[in-house]
Amino acid sequence: RANCLHQLCMALEQLGVRRAHWLGYSMGARVCLSLCAAQPERVCSAVLVGGSAGIEDDVLRRRRVAEDRALARRLSERGIEDFVEYWMALPLFASQRRLGDAHWQSLREQRLSNRAEALAASLIGMGCGAMPPLHAALPAIDRPLCLVVGESDTKFRVIAEVLQARLPRAELAVVQGAGHAAHVERPQLFVSRVRQFYQRHVVLSGC
């Protein structure tokens, strides 16, 4: 995680930007939240889509690490096509079937374009179990945050509600008719909700 955050800050330095408005999905949302906790001076605001603060329970976190390592081995041994078939069959992404066959195939092709070794490294180094949990740091994060979750994503909707209660400046944005990847399933509604958040906070943040 530390290397990832360092690279993000270095990217800002190269662009001549002191701080920015961040947006991340899933693992990217955890990265954004980590940046808010570790480098708040680099953050104006953040939009977290389908995100969490990691796994607080030690036993569950170790179990997730083992599961991700096993999945990384499977990916390395069986290749990208087997992994994509497994990944897209997860219940978490079932709602994406409503987008139609053409869109589903497009998503499949996008995932197949990834490199197996890169995905395996991501699972091991940046998986939900591998990243340090952030729950203890949440009350001290004073940046405006928008927690975006799909209406039918029951698991992450509960997570978002818990995060909202522990983050002093967080608001919850539920995207109707969407599952885990709200930005993929209902892009126009997603953009509308995010735009509303920015309209309320960009000027106030001074960025």
C-alpha cells in the first residue's frame, strides 16, 4: 500500500498539483481512503465506489489473504481466460447481466486484456486482506467523501452505511437499479450523483 500511495503522490508532483479530487472503485476506493488517512494534504475530496475500509477482524483478514494467494496461484497456473470466467461468474457481478449480451461481452474482452502476472501481483499485494484496515483512522478523516453504492449491492450498502457513521464528512449516494459496479451499470445516474457531490464541495474545498 505504501508504494502505491507514494506513486500517486509522485504523479501529483510531476503534474505540479498539490492536491486533487480522487475517485476510486473497489480496490481503488480503498486506495483513495488510504490516501485520505495517510496523506490528507493531498486530498480535496474523494468519491469511493463500492469501497470498504478493509477487513477489521484479524482472523477474517488472514483468511482473505490465504484466499487471494490461492486465487493468484490459480491465475498463474490456468491463465487469464479461466480467471475471467471465474471472476465474471461471481454473484457480486450478476447484476451486470442486465446490461445485455453485447455489453457483457465487451466487459469480458476488457478483462481479458489484462496481464495475468499483473492481476496476480494485485491480488497478493493490494487485496482486501493485504491492505491494512483503516477503521481506527476513520474518525480523523476530515475530507468530504461520497460513498457510492448500487441499490442492489446489499453487502456494500451495509458497509457504506457503517463507513458513513464513522466518517465525519461522508455522504451516501445510492444508485438505483445498479449492483456493485454502479458506474458501469448506470453510468448516467452515477455521473449525476457524483456531479451533485462536486457541485456542493469543490468550491468549498478551495481546490
